[in-house]
Amino acid sequence: MGYARDVGALARKDLLLELRARDTLPAMLLFVGSVFVVFHFALPGTSSRLATAGLLWVAILFTALLGLGRAFVPEREQRTFDGLVLAPCDRSAIWLAKSLATLAFLVAAELVALPLYALFFHSVGGATVAAVALADLGICGVGTFLGAMAVATRARDLILPLLFLPLAMPIVVGAVGATVVDSPGRYLGFLALYDLLFAVICWASFEYVVAE
Amino acid sequence: MNRSAATIQAVGRTRISLPVLAGASLVLVTTALAFVFFVAPNDADQGFSQRIFYFHVSIAITAYGCFAGAAWKALRHLWKRDPRADLESYVFVHQGVIFGTLVLLTGSIWAKISWGHWWLWSEDQLVLFLVLFLFYCAYFMLRFSVDPGPQRANLSAVYALFGVVLIPVSFAAIRLSKQLIHPVVFTRDGPNFHGWILVTYCLAQVALPVLAYTLYRLELSAKRLDGRLRDLREVLA
């Protein structure tokens, strides 16, 4: 019970911070809109549903990356990371709370991005929405974990995409598969399995990322 | 100081010496090469080019072995706080990336000869190795942008552990994403090759891990010597 309260308090802190400063979400929204426009001109003529489905996922992935890169910036700039680590709560609660906050930003960005995609390119089906929901969990869980790693390095923002993209490859396979095939069950199952597997690893090993 | 000296001695007693290993890998790799070129018969279907498979497959399995070794050492670092495990894990990743690059090269050569293209996305193992190659290259980026110390060891270890989870997950993902073209040598009825082909394959399969282990030990001893030199210099300065 105490664990859930810790996570809630930490996540609320991040959401409150975003509500006051408005650093991340407007940037993500603007980015995803610009990416769609760039895609329109990058695609040759009238492109197929298949091609644009792939591009939707590229847009989501890179928008998420933008949010993930910002996730630990306040902690770094205000030097509050040590305070978080020293707080009398389980360290994995920090990861879970950050993931939830990032997930909230990503979902908010997608609430605009998916209708925009439907408006610009092709309609969005139920399977796509399910895939987006499942992929978001994996993207935010793994991405936040790697964000905490990246923020400990000298390279910081530079290194997060390098760490994240190879690990996100299975998400793209599952998500694109679920978007384009007629019976997406297998792909959605794969996404759920990925989420579960990596959530357990992240949860168990976050301690080592933040503690010396 | 005394304790570490004692550990090094104890390790020295239990391990095969480096010159013996180097000699063994030289003999084994040379014999394997001789078998590949002169003893193994031409493949009825693919001809001479099929011979690259003896090394391609063995190198791939060796690379997996290195990544698994890296993860095992990473686990020892996180779990038992073994002071030597961090460097050992790093050297394993390094060897794994070298052998992984060789997999990509031999795979590309084979794809060019068999299908006329240097790169084929329909090649499961090749695509998997590309993903792993990118993943483990990022390992070096991560490791070398953190100052040496406990935090670097922890981050490296956690990332190396992610690697062994990523291997099966990526493999499943690649299988999901396409149809199967890769020739499958081992089936449920056991290996579908016999005689000299089997002998040659087994020889290569033994030779390359021995070579990898020799390189691993060599790099490890060089890195340890480096570290000790640095310590001595600090003491003197």
C-alpha cells in the first residue's frame, strides 16, 4: 500500500511540474504534427496504407523519444536526483512513477496524433488503438529506464536514442504487425509479452542504475 | 592487496595458461580450416560456397556464447559483488562484438553468392545480429561516457543483462515479421548431415570458442596489467 502511495506521489510531482512549466507536452505535440507534414512530402504521391502505417509508428517512436529525453532533465537541472534516491521509498518506485508520468504525456500526445493521422492519411482501426496502448507501456517502461541510465553519462541526450532504438525494435515489429494484418492477435500478444518481460527486468534492476 | 594477490594466484592455479590456450587455438583453427577446404565434400545443392557455413555458424554460436558470458559476469557483479566481474563482462562483450561483426561479414558474403545480394532482410540470423551489433555498440558508448567506478560497473552490468533478454525477444520478433528462408541445419530428427561434414562442423565449432576464449584471456590480462600500471603510477606520483 505504501509502495502505491510513493509511486502516486512521485508521479503527481512530475505531472504537476509539467502543468506549471509546460516543457514537454507542447513540444511533443508540435513535433508529431511536423513529422506528419514531413512524411506527407517524403512519401511518393498517394502512398499505400501499409507505408503510412509504418510511418505512424516511426512518428510515435520519435515523439516518445522526445518525451523520454526530457523525463530526467528537471532532476538533473535542479539536482534533485540525489534527493529522490535518498527518499525512504523503494527505488523501483522512482522508475514506475517516471514511467507513468511519461506515459501520461505520450498518451496525451497520441490523443492528438491519432486523429491527425486519420485526418491526413488513413483511418485508424481498433487494433491500431490496442497496439498503441500496449506499445506505449513498453516504450515508456524501457525508455524511462534507459533515460535514467543516459542521464548518468556525460553524453546524456545523445546516448538515449542509441540505447533505446535497438531495444525498441521488437515493439515496432509487434505494433506494425498489429496495425497492418487482419487478425492482430499474435502481434498484440507479443507486445503484451514484451511489456511484461521488460517491466519485470526494469523493476528488478532499477536499484542498480541509481545506486552506487 | 594480499587478498587480491591470493585470488590471482588461486585463479592462476585453476586456469589453463595463456600460451597453451594460444597454441591450442592455433592448431584447432588451422585444422578446422584444412578440413573445411580439403576434407569436407562439396554440398550437392550449393556447391563450394556452402563451406563458409562451417565458420559462419560456429562464429555465430561463439558470439552468442560471448554475450551469454558477458551477462553471466554482469550477474556476478550485481549479485556477488565480484570485483573482477565488471572487467570480465566488458571483455566478453568486446569479443562478442568482434565475432558478431564476423557473422555479419560471412553472412553477407554467403548471401551475395547464393542470392546475389549483399544484404537480405529475409535472413533471420543476419538481421538479429545487426540488431545485436547496434545494441552492443551502444554498450561501448554507454560505458565510455561514464567515469570509471562503481556506477559505470553497475550501468554496464545492467545493460549487458538486457542483452540476453533482447536476444530471444528480437529473434521472436524477426520470425514474426517475415517468412522463413534461412536453411535450418538441425531439425527435430537431429542434424541432417553426416560423415566428414559433421566432423568438420564439430571441429570448427570447437576451434572458434577456444579461439574466442584465448582472445578473451589475452585481452583480460592486458587490461588488468594496464589497470595495475595505472595504480602503480598513482602510487608513485
